[in-house]
Amino acid sequence: MDYKRELLKGNTECLLLCLISSQPMYGYQIIKELNRRSNGYFRFKEGTLYPALHRLEKGKLVKSEWEKSPAGQERRYYQITEKGRQALSQKLSLWEDFSTAIKTVIQPETS
Amino acid sequence: MTNKLANYLENLKNCLRIDSAAKDETIREISTHLEDSSQELKEGGLNEEEALRIATLKFGSVQSIAQEICEVHNQGSWWEAFFAALPHFLVATLFVSYYWQNTTCLLLVLIATTCVVIYGWRHNQPVWLFPWLGYYLLPVIVTGILLIYLPQGWTWLAALVYIPLALFIVAYIVRQTTNRDWLYTLLMLVPILVVFIWLTSSSTGGQLLPISAQLQENTLLLAGSFIILALATIAFIRAKQRWHKAVALLISASLILFSLALTNRANIGLGAGTILILSLLILVIPAWMQLKPQPR
């Protein structure tokens, strides 16, 4: 359980940037989307999302703006910046290399 | 908005020690999140009270979320850390170069400090503002003390006009800063305490003036004190955890005050000794409070 939490903690920024990269989203929408895409795999206290989002904004990887949602209520939408896209691309590339290396090590050798 | 939600948000607001604009925006954002969450639960068949209870439970504890948000907002960048430490470096330079005896130079520093303080105060009190505020308050306090030494007849003017006004300004700034975060009040007050210790330890026979000769003798030690303050300020601004910030101030102030007390050159009298002990208490108590385990 702790291992899973640590893995999630280490990849929160990557997950958030990935979700926001497709379209601007607000906090609750991000939680729902993460839940939907992961089939409920990622479980954490919803409030921990906001420090992560604010950290990304402080690092200028995302920017936020209050806009009306389709339902007509004002929500704080987060949008990825150019710097954020570059960071995401680097993180994804690193993640793919890491994941491939892990798989290579844990899979039984065929020959 | 129900009472329970209002209470939850009020608790969060009290725990958030960040600048007022960021605080308002964060509370508004979290409020919309909890409303969305409880609305969805209500649509799932729960009553309002139960929906809100589960929504806040899913959201997490007020203290731990507030702490994480504070860590993000209160950790300044290297640029902010350097700018916060700049007044200490400036004062150290003034002493090393002996320009502190040059009225024009002091006036220029005072004008620059006032401009920086006005700018920072009007822009939501960024983290770099507080050491500047300390130096801004210093002449206000010193002028009040000097007015007491005016010839008889003029002292009443000081007592009636200047001192209440000065006290009002000091109290207003301390209150506003403490509302934001009392750790910043300490950051603001530390240079004032150090200057007062220096002034009282350099005074002779209970007189504050003349002190220039004594200060001149201790130029390097004086400059060193402000360099230590500058380094502590950088550590304070860059630290994420509150207790790291408190300890940075405590260590630097203790270092300065004890080195001053132990040096043979310093003339620590009863007054300076009392201020020294009070200064350390002012710093030790908050640091101890921060070291106590925080509820998560």
C-alpha cells in the first residue's frame, strides 16, 4: 500500500499534466477524469490535488483562470503552458524508458 | 452554503497562512469542489448533511491540506530569497564601507526601503517584504526614542503627537503581518531586535547617544551580524516546513546575540541583557510551538 502511494506521489505531476494537456480542467473534473480513466485505481484524499496543482502553477507548468463551466457556475480551470508541455514530454519519455527497463528486468529471460 | 460547509471552510481559512489573495482564491476553489462533490452525492440519494459529511471526509483533513498548500505558497524562489535578504546585505555594506555615517546615503536607503515596502504592501505582501518592513519600522521606533531626549518643553509634543502615531503604525503593521503568519512577524522583528541589542550594548552610562565610536569599533562584528541575518533569511524563505523557518531564525538570532554577549568589546548592561533574554524568548517560544507535533 505504501509502495503504491509512493509510486503515485512520484508521478502525480505527470498524471495531472497529462490530464490537463488534452483540455483545460478544474479540480473536481480532474478527480473525476482520473477516476474514470484509471477505473478507480488511484485512490487518494481529494484535497491533496490542490497543493499539487498550485505547485504546478507556481512552476509555471500550468496556468489557471476562473471561467464558467458548461453548467454555468464559475470554476478555476487549469490549462497547460508551453513549459508544461515540454516538461510532460520529458517526463513521459523518462517514464517509458523506466517502464521498459523494469519490464525487461522482471520478465523471465526467453533464451 | 450550509453551516457545516461554512465551518469547514472557516477552519481551513484559519489554517491557511498564505497571502490574502491566494487564500481567498484557494477557499473559493475548494468551496466549489465540495459543493460539486456533495451535489453528486445528493443526486446519488444521500441527504444534504450526509452528502456533505462524506464530501469533506473524501476531501481530507483541514490541517494536512492547509499545511501542504502553505508549503507550496510559502516557499519562495531563490530570487525572492535574495531580495528578502537584500536589506541585511545593504546594512552590512553600509557598516563595512562606513557609509552609515553619511546622512545622504542613509536617506537614500530609507527612501528605497519605503518604496519597496509600499510596493510590497500594495501587492499582497509577498514573502520578500517582511525584512524590508522591519527596516522600515526601525527609523519610526528610533525617532520616537530620540524625541524623548528632546529638550524639556518639546517632549510633550513627542508624547502627544509622534509616539501615538508611531505606535499606531507599528501596531497596525504587526497585526496585519501576524494575521498573515506570525512567523513573518518574527522575520520582520529580528533585525529590529538585533539593532536594539547593538544600540543598547554600545551606549554608555545609560545614554543612547553618543554611540558612533563604539559602533565604529565593532564594525566587522556588526556587519557579520547582518550577514548572518541575511543567510538566515535566505534559509527562511527557501524552507518549506514551518519549523525549519522558525529554527533558521532562532539559530541566527542566538548566534548573533550570544556572540555579542560574549565579546569583550560589547558592553552588555542590565537593559541590553534584559532585551537579549526577551528576544530569545520571543524566538524560542514560537520555534518550540512549531516543533510540537501538528495534528494531521
